[in-house]
Amino acid sequence: MQVAWRIGHLFGIPLFLDSSWFIILLWATYINGLYYQDKGPILAWGTGLIIALLLFGSVLLHELGHSLVAISQGIKVNSITLFLFGGVALIDEESKTPGQAFQVAIAGPLVSLLLFFFLGITSLLLPTSSLVAELTNRVAEINLVLAIFNMIPGLPLDGGQVLKAAVWKITGSRFTGVRWAAKFGQGFGWLAIILGIIIILVSKDLGGLWIVFIGGFALRNAKIYHRITDLQAALINIKAADTMTRDFRVVDTNLTLSEFADKYLFRDSKLSTYFAASEGRYSGLVSADALRFIDKSYWNSQTLKIIICSLNQMVTISEKASLVEVINCMESHQQKQITVLSPAGAVAGIINKGDVVRAIARYLKLKISESEIKLVKENGVYPRGMNLEAIAKATATSLSGLNK
């Protein structure tokens, strides 16, 4: 588990340092210090450290550019974290339009370009032979590289976000935009890995290893974007009617507790959900567990009415509801199972977390066995790695923003 330290805040945005940041700090200090070996070890490594810190200051301003534009659009920015491969601004939701998404994406590279021009002009005004002029010029060059590198058109880079916004604008689908940008990101990742390996083998330059790491990082994150987008599309397109099962039994509301126990509880060992109905109308859910708290001397005289939770008191959802709504409803009410109602108000089916996973696996053609689905149903916990609660919440937030 990675560790991040909070180091302060800017414009109300919490700032964090990931533990991996110290690796790149040492590496950047070493690489930059090599340029100044003729000035003595203390000055060389001190200058290298200053440049490394200024590099991360530039990365921070780059991410702040994204964040401030997002805030101007009414989007909450939860944090900015500096880590091994630069920085990331964690925002609450997507921009509402392709144009706004483009503005957020391009803001970071524009900040880096402005820093390049400002520092470049400043270095020209300083004495040519001075160390300060060299240092300023070096940081200006780093910001130019930062701007150009980030504009590579593939996720998770800013250029990928720009490409996503462009495809979104052309096709009208944000998901299509993400998929195209993720594909380009995967292509860039493989290209960087191959290039890095060639550099290592041909020139024996270990700097190629860094290119391999960057390629691996891009490849991994592009796959994550693609996977999350596929999950979001599934959660939006799959409806409760496609997910629900009829693993329940309808019993007569007027049964005595004793009759109910003898006819159903002691015989239907596999069923645990019972709905009561009378004269063709559903009364509600039978709380079978409540029998444990009722003295058996009353079982022959009392009917199911005393252990029924009426439909209007239950957490229910319509057949037309999407899985986004289903998951968020289950989570907000802390339910392992939810009842689906037909347009007429009758019980159409039930959905538990196992049913949700099965529907997603069927939609995305994922290989998830029935034994795994059974475990999800029994434990009431989604498979590790799916993170459906967070994805459903973020998807709902994005959809509400798009519909405003």
C-alpha cells in the first residue's frame, strides 16, 4: 500500500506527496547534477536538487492549471498528489460538455508553455555566464518538454484528454472518446516500452529503462481508463429488469406463523426471500427472521401480517432503473438485496450483489464463475478490483451534471 503525506493546500485544494515522489526526486537530482560536475560536488548536487524541486514546482503549477479550470466549471477538486511519474489532480466528476473537457485538459500544458516562455525570457535578461541564468534556462527547457510530452494524444496524458474531448464532440459519446484515447494511450505505452528496450540493448544507456517505466505506466493507466469506461457503459445500459431474478416465493398473507414455518421455512432450505400477497395484491416482504423473536405459543394464532414489511416501507426500484441506480440505492440504504417493482406496483423480482456481478459479466463477456457469484451473494461484497460502488457513484454524479 502506497503512502501519501499531506504537505499543505492551495486555493483550498489539499496537496499530497506520494512515497514514490522521493525516488524521482533523487533521480532528477542525480541527472541534473551531472550537468554541473565542473563546479564541484557540493554546488553540482545542490544545483541538481534545486532543479529537481523546481521541476516538481512546475508539475504542481501544471496540475493547478487543470484544477482551477475544473473549479471554475463547478467541479470539486479533492486533491493534487505528486508522485513518481509527475502529478495528478483528483476531481469529483467529468466536465459537462466536450468543450469544457477540452478546457480542463489543455490548461495544464498551457501553464507549462507559459512557464517556458517566462523563464526563457528571464534567462535572457540575466548575465549569460551566471549559474542562475543556466538554472533558469534549464527549468524553462524542462517545462517545454513537460508541455510537449503531455500533449501526446493518448490517455492518461493531457493529449489523451484533448483527443477524448474531440472524439466526444464528433460522435456525441463521451465513452467513445475515452475508448479512442485509451487505445492511443495503449499504443504509446507499447511504443515507449519497445523504444526503451532498444535504447538499452543498442546503446547500453540505462536511461532507456526510464522510458520503459513511463511506457508501462501509460499502458497500465490506459487499460484502467478503458476498463472503467466499459464498466460505466454497462452500469448505464443494463436495467434492473435485465438483472433481477425470481428467486423468491409468494405466500398467502393469511397463513399462520405455524403454517408458514411448516410449509415453507422447514422445506425450502434454498430460499430465503418470501413475499406475502392476498387477493392478488402484494402485502410486502415476510421478515422470516422475526419468527425467532415470537414465542411459539403464538404461532398458531398469529398470521404473517405481524412479520410483514409493507412495500411502501421497503427500499424498492423500478424495472427500468439502470444498474447505476440499483447499486447506488443499495449502497445508500445499506442493503444486500433490493426489490424490483413492475409499473403496476407488483413485485417483479429481486436483485442482490451477485445478480449485479452476473449481469455485468454477461454484458461485458467476462469470465466469472457461478461459484464466485455465489460468494458475492453470500458475503454481500463485490469482487476486489471491480470497485462498483465508487464507479456507480461517480457515474451518477457525471450523469446528473450532463443532465443539468
